[in-house]
Amino acid sequence: MARPWRIQFPDAVYHISARGNRRMDIFLDQQDRATFLQLLGEAAHRFHVQIFAFCLMTNHYHLFIRTRKANLAASLHWLNAVYTMRFNRRHRLTGHLFQGRYQSVLVTEEAHWLHLSFYIHYNPVRAGLAGDPAAYPWSSFRDYIEPRPRYPWLDPGPILAAYGDGAKARRHYHRESLMLSGKALPLGDDFRGVVIWGSRETVKKMITAYRPSGQVQTVPDFRRSLKRETDLDREVAKLAAAFQVAPGELKRKRRNFPPRSALFYHLVENCGFSISQTAVAIGVQVSSASMAVRRGQELMQRSRSIRKIVEQLNFI
């Protein structure tokens, strides 16, 4: 079986995850987690890696990073290898700690960044380790909402920039994270087996530029990415026809335009697209898309006729 592709170039942005061998724990106590974060900071300096967000679970970790140089493989190999050595020495163990190589997803659109940070920070909540991401000390969530980051190598600024800067941005991030909790964070399915996360056009360009020789049939997730994009376009066309408007009208910013609110609701609630996918397709920020979904939810409760039109789309 061919290995997953590793796409590397300067200033590439990735979601990284790595699991314990046979799903065993890779962090046994707080000292292990502190050691990993110390090494993560050293890797950031040594390999010129920008750390946007992190979350250390029990048997896996998540990172949201940008590599200033084309050195993803070298930086992650160093981090995992040195941590394994420290872990085994401390606990008097031998052998592999991680389950094969890490998983990396190239994140090609900045519109995904905000929602990806929410997904990473809500891992402890979904796992039942905390009721609020702010109560979990081993993720970067606190560093997003408090005045001073705990780690000098952590840079939440580019993510918080979606809301401006300073205390206002931190408050807005915290408020929106609470509104997005749970249902609106279905990114796990988006990442399963995926190498590139982005628009159809971007995925095609990356395939052309980075596909390894002889691996035409080894990465079905690219075809899935293209199909998913096509399905989203089809749903937009279906809803436009149902409301007797042009698809382009649904993508224009207009106040008090129910079909547009219904579109956001339909794509996220009925079709299962993530808010970030929907934001990219419609051409808005993730925060704007999440608010549009909420307006759609209110519209469905308020208007029986529109709710009936949207429900019928599931049978077309």
C-alpha cells in the first residue's frame, strides 16, 4: 500500500495529527504533556514553524501549523522521534510510540482557519474531558481568550485576525466558540483520509504539481474532495431552482433575503457540509457563515412555507 502524499512548500499550512501505536496513550501524565510542549516550542524555533493552535489528548495530538520552509517531514520526524525517546526513557519502555507516520492535511484556504481552530479546541469537549474548552489546560484555547499567551512560540494572531485584534477579538472568538459548540463542528469526517482541504480548483492544481509518479490511483480522497465540491454546487442549484432565483443571487450579500439564509441552513444542517466548506463555496468568512446558519435556523422555525420548500430538497 502506497504511503500518503507529503506536500511541502514554503508557507504551507497544515492540520497535523498523530496517534499512539495501537491507539495506546502517548501522554501518561502532566509531565509528559509538558515535555511535548517544550519540544514543540523547540521544533518551532529549530525548523521555522509557526504554531497556530494545538491540543494534546490522551492517545493523540492535533497541531495547526505553517511551515516557513518546505520542511514538514523533517520537523515532524524530529518532534515525534525526540518525544518518543524521552517518553521511553522516562517510563522505561522500548519500541514505537506512534502509530506509523503522522497524518497531515494541507489547508489551502484561509477561510478554513477559524473553523479548524474551533475543531481542534473542542476535541476535549467531544471526548468528555471537559465541559468547556477553557477548562482544559492542554490545548491553546486559553491562549486565544486570555491577554497573554502562555507559550512564546504560539501565534494565535492570524486566526483571531478574523475578528480584528486585541481584547475585542478574543471576546468575539470565545463567544463564537460557545455558539459553535458541538453540532457545528463536523470536521472529523472532512479530514478522514484527506490530503488536501480546499476548493476544487486548488485541489486540481495541487494534484498536478505534487502527485508522486506512479501513484495515480492511491489517493482516493482527492476524487472525494472533487465529488464533495460538485455535490455542494448541485445543492446550491437545487435550492435556487426551488426558490426560482439564479444561483448567483444566493451568493450575493443581501439583507433580508430568505433564500440565502435557507441555503446556509440547508448546506450545513441537511447536507452535512461543514461551515468552513460552505463559507468557501459562498465566498464569505467562516464567522459570517456561522451567523447565516443561525439565521436560517430561526427562519425555519418562523416560516412554515420556507421550511416545507427546504425539506422537499432532500427528495430531489
